[in-house]
Amino acid sequence: MARFEEKQVKSILNIHKYVDQWFWDKYSLSVYQGCQFNCIYCYARSRKYNKNSGNNDIIYIKKDPAFILDRRIERARMLPPDIVAMSGVCDPYLPAEKKHRKTRDCLEVLEKHRWPVHILTKSPLVLRDTDILANIAKETWASVTFTITTIDSKMAERGELRRIRNVDDRVESFIIDNMDICDVESFSGISI
């Protein structure tokens, strides 16, 4: 069972030297460190990204990420708006997000400053934030990529050790095209 601890950070926005060729982002941010999904294939399980816990027993919730992000964007003279990836290392819509709402808070900051966003997730919880994503899409650009490793539920059980929602729920969330209804581009990362 994952344990949650709050973590104070000085910065929340990571600036890439080059635009990421896969996800088109110049910036990335993660409001959580560690991942409740704990998928066996994920590089975020390594000690490089989660030094205190190789198997994600501890999930760090970054303290005041929206405030830190807002302050960083407002004070920056040489920080042009560009695509922000949420999240490169762990899913921004962990089950903990339902309670803590850190991802939603950061989306509101990006909406306020009219910054584009690209969300990578395997959780249907992203549908909760379609209102903000729709506003971002109207002003600039927003996209969501759903990770669907397989459509075989038995195989998913082996690869996704702590399955929170079943595969069919994710496929349904993507197929319904909830994002397209609000002009948010949606993609699927599927490996069958």
C-alpha cells in the first residue's frame, strides 16, 4: 500500500534544452513523485526518479505546485509560453489526484497564463478536467494522450501491478471522444 508524504520543492517547471520530439513539449511538470499505478514496464520505478523507494511505496505530493508555477511564469522575463507536458515521469491523474487536486490546480494556472498543455495519462480521471482543458484549447492548444498498454485484461493485470481502473474503462474513455467534444486533441498510446 502506498504511503503519501508532502514534499517541499523550489521549482515545479522543468525546462528542456530541446523540444521533445515525441510529445512536442518544451516544458514538463510533475505534481507527484512516485506512481500508484506502479506498472512493471515503467522507467519511473527506477531509483533515478524515485530515490527513496524503488517500488513506489512512498508517493510524494509536491507542496503548493500551482503557487510555485504561477510565480515562476509571472516572474519570468525570458520564459516564452510553450507546451507543458503533464507528466513525463508519473501519471498526473493518480487516484490520489481525486483528493489532492494538484494537477487541476496547475491546469488552472496554465489556463490563466494561456499556456498550451499535453497530458499523458492512463486514468479516466482526466475527464473531470475537461472544462479547463476546453478553455485552454480555445485560447491556445490542449491534448491528452491515453496510455493503453493492451486490450487484454489478463495481460494488463501482469503489466500493471496496481491496477486502479480496468482496461475497458480506459478504452471506453478514449473511444467516447470526450476530449473531442470540447476541442481537445486526443491520442492513444497503444501497444498490443
